[in-house]
Amino acid sequence: MLTCSAYAQTRDYDLAQTLSGLSVSQKKLLYQYGTLQTYAGQPVADSFWQQHAQELKEVGHAEAGILAKELLTNTELVYKVKQPSRLQALRGVFTASRLLIGLAALIAAYSLLQLLSRYWSRIYGWLYARLYRLFRRIFSPRMLTWELLLLSVAGIYGGVLIGDEMLRTVVLQVSVFTLWAQLTAVATRQDQIKRYLEHVVDHLERRSTTKESIIEVGLPALGATLALGWLMFRVPEEWYGYEVVVPGMVALFTLPPVVYLYKILRRLVLPFPVESRRADKQLAMYAAATLLLWIALVLLPPLRPEILIAVSVLLACMLLPMSIEEVTRCGTKNYIWLQLLTVGWLCACVLTGGQQTIPMLTWTGLGGLLLYVIAKYWEVPVLLGYSWKNRKAVGSLGMAVLIWAIASLVRWQPQWFIWF
């Protein structure tokens, strides 16, 4: 079985090399060959192959079938005009007519504004005298908060019906952000974003009671999480699965179990007693909570892979800086534990990505390992008493050699880095 597996990996490697060495015209011929195989039958495809065999000397007949299927599966056709035609000319005429109509509309709007400018002072005075009290009530800070909240809900509910992808994305993104912001404004009873952001920072830094954190931070974040979770299943775009992690994690960090188990969670990352800064303790607690969430997502039935990928990237951004001694200054025992935890989790990330067939998760783990090796290249000599002062050029050259060696290893044994 191992021999068969090694043979299959070698064959895939040879095919990948062959495909990367083909010219554009040769790839076009293989694509046409695969199309004829699929839609016209093997005899027609064989006739086409015999006509163009001289142009594809590097590819055998058996290999051509495999490469043709690969190109047919992963090629996207793009319409590009190569020769002018009557159809293209008519399209240009219609485009020019639309541009002229738009120009006429702009000129008409400018002319109307010029006419209105003569009477603008009178119109403004009349409107101001009659609508001042109404607008003062409608656009008061408190009423404006509720109005924006209702508009955001309407934007989320109606935005999924928009056909254009770009416009739909803009409407939904603005609506979700406005929903989260206005829910926070209502919960904190602060109308200005600068003031309720200060409240959010205070709650995340544990400068308030648990009840206030849940009401003023957790519930608005939960509302944004539910909105993004609803969008995940209503629109075809995949990025909402990544975005739902941000408010979801904020809501998680304010949950009573996380708050009450603050010291226990912190000891999962910093198990040995040490005098450390408040920010480092909070980061350790957040990293531990995120790690437990990651383990739960791996063990639970498969959900959307985007959620697991986003949590993995977030956790990597926490563990990698914490594994640097100068960042946390957590003592020798905690430092060694952080190295084991970081490397162990990155390896688990790679294996999980291979087991669940999530390439992005595997590359997150491999990218994290690469960043870890580079960071240790600069850090370990300093811990041993070496100084990079006035030697940064030599250090950069050594880092370039290290990255080149890793890239050479990837090219030499690519099967070691394919886990699915």
C-alpha cells in the first residue's frame, strides 16, 4: 500500500511538472481534447489527437486524458473580442447612446440647480420656518440612533434580495456594521461612537461588572453574530462565514463562564506563577478561550469550514506573539510551555486540515510554522547572549538562506506538504 501511495504521489508530481511546462497553445489543445472527450465521444477526440500529436510531443496519450480533465475542470472561459464585427459595432452604438443620455441628464440637473439657486434663499427660509421643529425631533441623537437601527435591520433583510453582487455586499456590510454600532449605542446609552467605544474597551479589559459587560458588549455582539449567521445561509458569498467570528468572539469573551473562570483559563496558557502585566494575563485568557473554542469546532460535527479557518487565524495571531519572550516576559517555565503549546497547536492545525480536507486550514498551520521558525531564528541567538546590533545585514542574509532552504525542501518533497 505504501508503494502504491508513493507511486501515485510521484505520478501526480510528474503530471504537475508537465502541465506547468506547457505553453498556452498546448493547454488550449488539451482543453479542446478534453471537451471533445466529454461531449463528442472518444472516437472524435482520438481523431483530434492524431491531427495535433506533433504539437503535443511532451505529453503521452494516457497523460493527455488526465491533464485534459484537469484543465476542463479548473479552466474559466473569458469572452474577449479579437476581430471587429457588426455585433460589436452595435454594442458600441448602444453604449454611446447610454452615455449621451447620462450626459443629457447631468446637463438638465445642472440647469435646474442654476434655476433653483436664484430662489434658494426664499425656499430655504420657508422650509426652515415650517420644518424646523419636525427635523429637530426626527434627527435628535436618540431618535437618530433608533432610525439607524431600523434602517440597518431593513438593509439586512432587504439586501439579500439585491441581484448585483457588489451592491449587495456594500449594503449588507454597511447594514451589519450599523446594526452592531447602534445596538451598542442603545445598550450603553451613549449616542456618539467615541464614547461607547470607550465603554467597550473598558468592558473587554475587565474594568466593569460582569452584568454590564454582558448587557453593553455581549448582547450587541450577539445581535451582530446572529445577523451574520443568518446571512451565511441566505447569500452565496463565503466571506460572511469568516466575519461572523469577530462579533462571535467578542460575545464569547463576555460570557459569565469565561469571566468566572478567568484564572483557570489563564493558567492553561501561563500555568506557572509569574508577575506579568495585566494585558498579558488578559491575552492569555483570551487565547485559552479561543483554543477551547477551536477544539470544540474540531470535535463537533462539521460546520462551515470558514468559521474554523477564521478562528485558527485569530488563534495564530494570539499564540505567535505570545511565544516571543520579549513580548510577554513570562519566565522560563512559561516560555518553554508556550513554545510547546504553539508548535503543538500549529501541527494539530495542519493535521486537522488534512483530515477534514480544508486546504486553507493546512496552509494556516504551515504558514504559522514558517513564521515561528523565522521568529525563533532572530530570537534564540539573543536569548543565548548574541546581539544582532550592527549585524542586521548578516542576519537578513541568513534569513534569506533559511527561507530559500525551506522553499527548496517544498520543491524537493512536495508530497510532505499535501495532507489531503
